[in-house]
Amino acid sequence: MATATTVMQDEMPLTARIGELDRHGFLFGQKLAASMSPLLHSVVYRELGLRWEQIRLDSTDMGHFLKLMKHPKFYGASVTMPHKVAIMQHLDELTDECRDIGACNTIFIRDLPDGRRLFCGTNTDVVGTREAFLQNVSRPAAVFEGRPGLVVGGGGAARSAVYALRKWLKATDIYLVNRDKAEVDSIMAQCAERGYGDGLVHVETTEQAEALEGPGAVVACVPDFPPRTEAERLARRITRTMLRKEHKGAMLEMCYNPSPYTELGALAEAEGWQVILGTEALVWQGIEQDKYWTGRQASELPVKAIQEVIASKLGQRLRL
């Protein structure tokens, strides 16, 4: 099985590469060099005996990508920044989670009886968040179900976390902690517009945090940098106040680059929380993608092999 390669902008290397494969997909976006997506999917295809490959397409050219999608061997794509929103208007169908979150990270094909191919979009990031908790927490009902959730951050990953907590992980209220009030306001408005914005609470002070019921599930969606500005330091103090509550649940630390072992994760562990590494969300969102692309169930996919390869890759990065 050949390893994933970066697509050059001239057509000859790409054409030749596709010709060697039975099926091919793409990782479409920018700044893809550090992405472990092609590696993850190469494990699946190798273990299943498929001559398939996910090829890196580092590009801003949407028109070029839309032409590449029409190739008969194309099975689908991972879509990353800056295309997650822009791609949606070019697809034939969207899943509920893709539409509700307002971002697409996965394209898959639905074949019709008359031979037509529909290009469909979904969002597996939310499934990655859900499964990271469900696959790693032995007693969800005791740890996080029926309790508030907490999301730290204000970007796209935070929106996915809110969706997963509300739709699948049985959170009651969802607390939002972030350095930027405008980002929180945007999340609350979009979630309300799409029907899952009830019970969102912007926690803006440590005094407010002290008075709230402790969360059971926390999703941290911020880079692993020490707080520098006063707004960042305040957000960290509020988060620590939440982590010091009597109830200790589980925290998914979405940051895993360059290392999944973050300062915030260490703080949570010191307070008695179970910390789930962000690589778990990466693995489970990738498995969900391959369910769409291969037609197999998760039980038929090499989960253990994927986890071992991703852990080994992270170990290499840490040694470097």
C-alpha cells in the first residue's frame, strides 16, 4: 500500500497517482502537512486490503476540486479549513448535523438506481466528540449525563462540542467560557437559530462560576498556550473554578498538536478529572468517515490498529 502523497498543482503526478489506485479520495484544504488524516485512512485501507488512498490537495481552488470530484474513482473527501463552509453550497445533500452546525468536514457519495451520483456532506467532528466520551467513560450516567456541560473556546470546534453535548451526551445547561465575548455571542445566536441553543450560559466571572452547578463533561477547544492577556487569564480562572467543583467528570482535550498532553489537561488531572486525549476524537471522526466511504460498520474497521499508529506518530513528534 503506497503512502499518501501531496498533490502538486500540475495534473500529471495526480493523474498518474490516481491511475495506480482502485479508488481515491482527497484531503482538501490548506496547511495540510501536519494532518494525520491520510495516515489514519491508509491504515484502514491496508487492513481491509483496499487499493485506496486519501491524497492531500493543498489548494484554495474550489473549481479545480469540484472537477476532481467528478472522477468515477472518487469515493469522497475530508474537507478542512478554509473550505468547510464554502463547500456546502456545491453539494446535493447535507446530513442534519452538517446543516445544523453549518460546516462540512466530509463528502461522501450516494449512488442512485438510475446511475446518478449524489455528492453529500456531513460533519463527523461531532461524532468524534461523542465517541471520545462514550468509548472512554465507563459510566456515562454517573459521570456526565443529566448534568451541565462546559465548552472552553469559541471557534468551530466549540460549535461541534455544543451540538454533541446537547444532541447526544444528554447535557442539561451548557456553559461557555472564552476570552472573546463576541465569539460566544455568535455561537449562542447560531445555535439558537438552528434549534439547539436552549440552556447556553456564557460564564463571564469567577463569581458566576462559583454559583453554578458543576459540569460533568468538559470539551476544551483552545490552543495549548499559557494565558497572556487579561481576558485569557480570566477564562483560565473561570475554567479552574469549574474544575474544582465537588463533582469530577471527564474532559476531552481537543488540542493534540504538537502534543496531546496540555497544560489545561494537566490542571484537570490534578483536580481529579478523567482526561481524554484529542487523538480519540480524531480517531473516531475518521472511523465515521470510513463508515460512509467503505460501507462498513465500526466493528468491521481496524480501530485498534488506527489507535496504535496515531499514538506512534505522536510519539515520533514528541521525540523530535
